[in-house]
Amino acid sequence: MDNTVKLLTERKCAVDGPDHRISPSTVSPFENAIAKSRDRSSPEIFIPAIGTTFNSCQEAYGFYNLYSWEHGFGVRHSKTRKNQFGYRNMHEIVCQCEGRSLTKSSASCRSGCHAMIRLLRTDDHGWYISMFHSEHNHPLSVGCCGKMQWNSHNEIDPLALDFIKKLGENNISLGKLYNIIKSMKDDIGKTMEILNAMKQNDNETEIMVDVDSDNRMKAILWCKGKNREDYSYFGDVVTFDTTYRTNMYNMPFGLYVGVNEHFQSTIFGGVLMCEETAAAFEWAFESFIKIMGGKHPITILTGQPMQGHESSYKKTMPDTKHRWCRWHVLRDAKEKLGNVYSKHSCFKSEFHGIINEEVCVLNFEKRWEELLVKYDVVDNSYLQLLYKKRRMRARPYFMGVFCAGMTSTQRSESANHVLKHFITRSSPMHLFVRQYNNLLKSRRAEEAREEHSTSLRCRVLKHGMPIETDAAVYKIFTQELFMSASFVAKELENSSSFEVRSAGSLLDVSVDSTTHKVDRLTDGSMVKCSCGWFEHSGLICRHALKVLVRCDVQKIPPGNIMRRWTTRAREAKNNTPSVTEEGETSEKNSYRHNLLCMAMYDLSQDASLSEEGFELVMTAISTARKNLSDLNRDRPA
């Protein structure tokens, strides 16, 4: 701290003046921190030491916010104090988790954290740090995506905001910008350059290219380090679909998609293929398994059956269960059964109900037969084919197969739909690959937002039952818990077994009267239900919840808690790739860019005060630009 600056160590109630100091000749704390960064003993660049002076509260806020970014928390303005003239003489900037929510049921991240800085005034109307608390009582965020979830780190830069406004004023959408590609030459070369750059920035990125006898490319498959890490945790179920064809060569693009512990879609990899043949699919699956360290999924869900799919799965993943996507079945049904749809308004709802809702095999067979007779479609060839292949796509036959709650490739379809917002049709391959990487970044941001909310926000108990606090995938759990109230449980002679059925069936014979048997192990370690939902999804079903609530059980049995759905899902496993987090390189570039912008802003204010200062700075900029040009030219590619 400059010894010439006199600090106000008391309130000075009679002091009046401006809210900030005008001192263009002083060195800002940002410049001091950057100048001393090479000789620092700690990893932090910006340290809010007691006695550090600032021209304004906003400058102090920016400095403390940079410190908070380095540590992984957010900040906000808090208490302030004014004297009788309205002159601010004290201001506090605190951690975003400071204080407590006034409402106990509020899903707030406030945990009573005491981390903060207190600012007092100097005699020349500046501000200085008089108090600094660095300890936190909550988890700190790690990585760019996690840190950006804090409000103070999620603001749009003023220059970027102004640019967006200008685009809007000129009626230019962001989608149109993706089409402003003037050069289409050497597309394959540009694509490989992008892939090689991905490999340089992330050592765990794996790229595989399939070529024919004439050395022409047939397919490209790539998985980033984050994709491989996610697969090591959540690769038990994979959906795969190749219906997306957004590139100028009309090449099918396949997405390998799974579901993470937050029940969000997570992308494991992508493959661009020139053809959809048995050999092409075999290469795509074999290469994918090789990149993932030889780990095979338990179940794979695919789109409508195509030539080459079946033999490829059996050859490359012989122990993996294969099922078809119900979404494609229902989509094709509208085309194949158009005449039935148009004649009978109730056919669609009944048909979809059997496909999507029925979980009992006997009821499925009964309702299917009744449907065919009712609408006189017994001889329909398409429905005959569906029934013949019912074990590949009908829900009752899925219940014993673990699918992590996924029974269709709609997660792949959803990812395809999101990708359309990043890139339009008839785009070159290199732009397609680049924008696909932007899709991965957006998915990572969504995941980080959910992780941030899970680790910091308090859970709101919707039904007021103690068992809710022990729930995994809370949104689905609450749906099952709500539906459990519509069932009745009857205890059998054996006190550990119950019969569960719909309460409505006792009053109305038209309501489904299917009875499910629920068994509780004598040691209370697990609950088993005949409906098969737990075996299918890894989540406890409504029938089992009915029994647990009836028995006043306050904790979900440990045998019904699958690790992949818990906060411990990402704990280290053997052979898990050690990856650099997505966006770390761009994070460093953005960080340096922001520091330069702040330094140049202060410099421009000083230089604009006189003609001599203006000429001096412009000459220095010209010299620096020439030196940077030489530096970039000599830098290895």
C-alpha cells in the first residue's frame, strides 16, 4: 500500500464528497497484481490484502470477483453505511453463499458463509480493504463451466452485449452467421486440422479414421477426453442413431448418447459415415469400444432396424442386450396405419397406451388382441410384424432389461435437435465438426449447472416425507412417490411380503386391477417388486415406495440405491481417463483477454487527457502490434 495515502480509521460522520476518487496517475491494483504475478509465492494472482486501495467500489468489486474466480465462488454486494450527508463510508462485498434463507423450504445456496471484504474510505475519497475473511463453509467450484454458474461470473461482457444488439438491429440471426463461410476448399484438410487441434488441447481425445483401398475417407469417429470419462461412469446404457444428415455431403452422423446421474443426456462420441452398411456399422461399433478401453455397454438402444445393424451388434458386442427404439415404432405407425388413424379417433391413444404404458406381459397380450379385434386390423401386415418383434420394442419385455430409464433413442434425437441450432444443412464437414464441439460445450454447461445446484441448493421436500431426503434423481422419485398414493398395500401372511394394487380398481372395475407383489428382505437391505421397474431403471418403483411409506421406513434400502444415480457416481474408478476439463484452453485465453481489456481501459483513460499522452500510447500500440506479429509468425503451428 502506498504510504502517502491516508486512511480513514473512523467513521468521519461530517465528511462529504464524491463516491469515487479521480486519480489517473496512480497504478491500479490490477496492474500491481499482474506485475507481481511472476514472483508470487501463491497460485493466486489477485489477492485482496488488507490496505489495498481502489478508486471506486466497483473497481474493488471487480478485483475481488477475479479473486473469487480463481478460488471457485461468486460474490455480491452486501451491507453499506452512509453518514448524515448520504456519503458512503463503509461497503461490504461478500460470498454469494453469505447469510441464510428466510424460508426454510427455499432451495437456496446460502449457507451462512463468512468470506468477505470490508471497504472503508481514504481521505481522498478512495476506498481501501479494512477486513478480509477467506474461509468458506461450502464446496468451491472447479473448472470453467462450474465457476460460470455463479451469478458474478455469468454476466455478458458490455462489448459483446453491444455487438448482439447491433446484430438484432440489422435483423441478423446467429444461425445466419454459421452460413457465412466463403471458402469450401480443402474441406477434409481443414477437418483434420480441427481434429488435430482438439488432440493437442486434450491429450485424451481419440480420433479414428476409416479409409478404403484408394485411401479415400469412409468414416471419422472421435471422442473427447470428457466423453471417455463420462462413458467410464455411465456407459452401461448407450443409444445410437444415424438419422441426422446435416452436412453438404449428406453423410449420416451417428451419436452415441447415454444418461448421467442427473438424468441428463450425455454424449459419448460422434461418427460421420459415408454409407450405412454392415461393414460400416461394424467398424463404428468396434472402434468405439476400442476407444472406450474395451468396455461394452449392458444395453444398446437403436433406431428402426436397418440392414447391417443386427449382425454388427452381435459381432462387436456379443454380450450386450439390443433393443429397438419405441419412438421410431410410433413414428412409422402413423404412416403405415394412416387409414386406421383417420377412421378411428380413439385408435391412436389406445395403441400408444399399449406400447408406452403397459408393463404386464399378460395384460399386453390381452389388450393387443382386443385392439386388433375392436378396429378390425387382425390381418394388417404391419401390426403382425410389430407383434412378431414385440420382444425387441414392447415395454413389458423391457422391464427385466436394464436401460437406465431409457426405452427409446429420443435422447439421440434430442441431441440431434439441439445440434440443428448450432449448424444448418449443406455445411462443410470442418464446420460441422467445429459446431459439434460447441454442442459438447453446451451440454457440459448444462451438466455443470445441475452439479452446482445439487451441491449447494437445499432440497425442497414436496410431500413432507422423510424418505424424500434420501432420494436419487429427485424429479423422477417425486413422481413415483406421488403416484404411490393411488395404490393400496395388503400385508400377506408372511409379514415381509405385500400385495399392491390400484386403489381405483376397488371401486371401478374398468381401472387396471393388476396386482404387484413386493417383498422386503428380513434385514431391510432391499425391496423387490414384481413390476421390474428397479431392474429396468435402477430406481425404486411406486409400488415399493407404497410399502416403505406404509411401514414408516425413513431411508431407501441400500440395495435399492444404484451408485450411478448418486452424488458419488463420479468417484474415481480404475482405468478412468484423466482428462483436462472441456474449455480449459479457451478459459485461459478468455482470462488473458479480460485482463488486457481492463489494463487497456485504464490506459486509455489516462492517455485521453492530453495530446502528448495520446500520441505516446498510439506509438506504443503500433510497436507492440509489430512485435506481436513477429512473435506469432515465429511461433510453431
